[in-house]
Amino acid sequence: MTHRRIMFALAAVACVFGATSAPSRADDAYTIKRVFKAGEVDRYKTTLDIEASGGMKLQISFTTTETTKEIKDDGSMVRAITIEGADLSLNGQSMAMPGFKPSTITASFDKDGKPVKEEGEAGQFKQMLSMTRPTIEADRALRVGEEWKTEVPTNKDGTKKLNVTVTLVGLEPKTEAVPAESYKVKTVADGVVESPQGDQKVKMESVTFVTRDSAKILKSDGTVTGLSLPQFGQAKITFKVVRQPDKPTGAAGHFGLSWRIAPWRRAPPPRRARCSRTMS
């Protein structure tokens, strides 16, 4: 595998973008919304395993620090994501990520959570972040086992879209793998996305654990199928996102969570977002 073919495969991918459940009452409904706090910082490790029809296996792993830099009185905010490091493995052989250097994306959002400005370049990592940050929120409270469906445009004129289904699977206890009480959320998205190879019909599935108080991602596992990569044909992508432990506070600093906007995810309203339980 040449350096050129590795970069070609990475660019193609980028262009297309546990425990026993805690008991809950059948009539309880839960609102899962991301709550942001100014100054919070979180660190994540994201791993993508790519299996192509020709037998090629590629693994990409990278770490990010994600910061809420500012929340203004009107509800608008500024978020930043820094890609700190990256590793590459081809058919089990580790190597340096071609052309990697740390980079930061800084984005401004209005009071409704819509992006209004973005600065910085992160190359294919920007698209990989989008691919691995699924929708976990709904416009209404959900009971355990209940679904919520929406459509997300994947092109500028809205003629192509993904059909997204979010399901509240359960309430999970704190475990070694998931270090806080959490909501377990399943997300399925399928539809058409644009790529240099033309329109592609893809399907994305994930299971994500988020904190109950602010819907921060603790752990997410998912798959993306239907992609066709140049030179490699059909590919299956498996991804894993894991929040890294906090560093000690003080001189060493600390880490907290994440902004995420994906082709299959809508931007969350930053002010009205709350996690609560309601009784029907």
C-alpha cells in the first residue's frame, strides 16, 4: 500500500462524511438534551476500523480536546475542537499518519444552536468527527423503548436526506466501562449522501451512552455501511468513541465534553437544553 493510496482512501472516507438496565416505570418519560457550560473541556479517543472488499484493513485512531469557550447572554456560544494526535494501522502494521499536524476547529452558534461561523482546518478529521457523533436527542420526552424519527438533509438544497430514528433503550447504572449513570440511546440513520463517486446509499447504526444530567457522550459504538471507496470497493466502517478520564485540576488542567454536528445530526439548542424526567 503506497502513501498515495492511503491518503486517497482517507480522503474518500472523509468526503462521505454493556450493563443491566436500571429499573424505570413504564409511564416515565425522559427528555435527553445536551446542556453546555462555559469553560467545560472534554477529551475523547475516536477509533475507526475500515474493512474493504479487497481485504484491506485500515485503522485510524485520534484524540480530541473539545471546549465550550463561551456562552453569551443571548444563548449563542463558541465551541472549539482540537485534534491533538493521530495513529494509523494498515493490515495490522502501525505507521505515522501521513501529513498529520495538530489542528483546531472553532465554531460559533446562534441561540438556536445553528452554526453561523467556522474557522480552522482539520482536513479529513472534520468529516470523521461528523461521522462518529450520532444524534442522541429528540424533540420530546421518550419512554424506555420509545422511538423518535426525523429527517436530516445531506446536501445544500435539501433534495437528499437521511432518515434518522432515535430510541431510548434504557437507563444504565454506573459501571467500569461507563463511569456514570447514563441513558442508553440507539440511533439508526439511512439515506443518500453525496460523494466524489456520486450519490451513495448508506446506513449508520450506533449505541451511545450519555450522562443523565447533561447528555454528554461517555461511550459510543457504531457502524457505517454502504460506502464505496475508490480502488477498494465497498467498505464497512466500525467506530468507537470513548471519553477519556479527567486530568487532575489545578496546574495540570482538566478535561470535560463536546460539540458535535454531523450529517446525521442536528445542532442542539444550547440554552433550552435540559435533562429531566416527566410523568405522563
